[in-house]
Amino acid sequence: MRDNEAPLLFDASRLVWRRWAGVRPTGIDRICSAWLQHYASQSQAVLLHRHGRHILSGSASQALFQLLAEPEAAGDGHGGRNQFRRALIGWGLRHFGSAQRARPGLGRLWLNIGHTGLDLPGLASWCRSAQLRPVLMVHDLIPITHPQYCRAGEADRHRLRMHALLTIGHAVIGNSQHTIETLADFARSEALAMPAALVAWPGTPHLPVTTDTVGGEQRDFIILGTIEGRKNHMLLLDVWDRLLREHGRAAPRLVIIGRRGWACDDVLARLDAGGFGDRVVETGALDDAAIARRLASARALLFPSFAEGYGLPLVEALDAGVPVIASDLPVFLEIGQGVPDLLPPDDVAGWQAAIMAYATDGSPVRAAQMARLAGFRAPDWAGHFARVDAFLETLQP
């Protein structure tokens, strides 16, 4: 393969800046990494930033892809970030001078999986002049549909991203049917055409198999994910307030796994007040092994979100054989394949009743979900890329 003849272009911008910043990988980051692993050998890299847009040479691309594929180093919280920064600077000294030379896209598909750079000015004109055919993944439209749960300014930025996606997109891939339908609704509201679309559920990372448990009570309920407003931790705190009043120390335990986020000051204030004793435990972020140990002793994963584009913890839990009680969101009905028990996210009494039903030894409602779980099949990366590869073939000239 010559230096500008890879059949595909892969946008590495998000992976580079996230590793540079040293932030903990999100679900979107993991999807980007899976796509990198699958398409790196067929691709040249694209890098977008506020001061430039680059299609890298084949040699520079493969060196960058190899760097991004290396596991993050363990350390004191900054060791992995600093090691990556040193390695990236070394890569730049070797390759970026030649990488800055303009290369035409030659009508190739540009795979942008992380919403990255879609809000940059001049993107559409660059795509035309560089001869790109963008294939863009959309993960959610939550900043547009539920701006009250997002950081200030995110709704405007995401509206720009979705406008760009619909304007420049040769095709779009959604992580769920719900996401594609929400994008189509947005396109109609903005009088924009909807590109060719594919739904491809992302692969499920399998949690480590463990026989170890944490806590020993076998009565824990888990909520997993960043503590933020749309995750609706407040509903569960309302439930546990009731449970403590009615059952005291006989109440089951709620374990909150995840870092503290945004739009949730009221939740954090209640947690910091310490009024729940040891019946509500906040662990912070945990690695996969620790999450697996927690789930191994759980009665159920609780997922009362107000809005989701996909909902990876739900699929991870079901894949690990753990039942789920979740909000009655369309996407949970879709990806849960009829297994979880679904409730309105504002029904405190309904959630309390469901949790206590699951907490009871020999619970028939929990046994019924465990029976349904036998037929659950978690999405995998092989199936995901079989669908995507076939779709990309239809887009080739």
C-alpha cells in the first residue's frame, strides 16, 4: 500500500485528545477503540483540531494507530497520561512534518465514530475540497432532547454536530434504533435530509467471571454509571428514604458505582448529608473486576435513567446473568430484548415495590426474569462489524 492509498480514512481525533487528557474511557471511547482495532490496517488517520485538519500519510497513520492501541499505563493517576504524551510528542517529531502536507481524500469513506470535530467551522467546505465521503456514528441526541441534564452550552454544540452530520453525512450509523429514530425526528424538525442509515448495536465488553462477592449480604442493589442528573439517582434516594423508615436496618443496601458528575447537586447534597447510614454506599469509579464482584452479589442492577442513547450497563449486567430493573425507555425495551422489568422513571412507589419484591428470598418476580435471561444474547463485536462491513460495501462507488 502506498502512502495515500489506504481504502478507508479513520478519524483518530477523539482517541488522541482523550488519551492526552488522561480521562477515564467512556462507552464512546471503547467503541472508537474497537473500530480502530478493526479498521486500522485498512485506513489512514484523520486528525481534526481547531487549527487544522489533516489526512496523515500511511506510515504516520500506522505509527499513530500502533501508539493508540497500546494499553494505558498504570500509575499514580497521571503516569499513563504523561507516558502517552511523551510517546505522542515523539511520534510528532518523527512524522508530523510530512503529515501536515495536504492529501486528497480521493472519494474515500471517512469513518468518524466519536462525534469529534463536527462542530468545527468550515467542516463542510473541507470535506468537499478534501474529497471525503463521511460515514458518521451518532450515539445520542440527549443534549438536544434533554438539555436540562447537560453542561451549559452543550445543547448548542450538539445541535451544530447533528446539523453537520445531516449536512455532510454520506451515511450514518446509530448505536440503536431509538437513536436513529430520534435523529430522523430532528432532521424533519430542521428540514434536513436523512442520510442512508444503519443500526448496529455495539459489542458488549464481558465482565470478568468471578465467584468472589462483596458484602456477603446477597441483598445489594447496584446503580452503575456517572452520577449525573439524567441517571435519576434522586429517585433511588427517595426509595431508600422510604425503605429506611419502613424497614430500618432490614432494608436492602444500595451501592452507587461511578464518579461524581454534573447537574446533580441535589443528589450529592443528600449523599454528603449521610442520612442513609450503611444502607446506601457510594464507591466511586471501579475497575471491571471490582464491578464484577459487586454484581455477583447483587439482587439486581437498577437503571432509572430519564434518557439514554444506548445503555451499556444494562446489557453488561444481563450478559453477566444479573437481572435488571430499568426505566421504561424505548431504547431499554429494544436492547433489553424483553428481559428487564421496566417502570416509569418517576414512579417512586412502583420502584419501591419492585425492589422489595426482588429483595425477598425466593422472589417469584426475580425468578421470572432469571428465566427470561436464559434467552438473552448480548450483542458482540463480530456481529456488529459484520453488519457495518456489509453496509460500507454498499457505500463504495
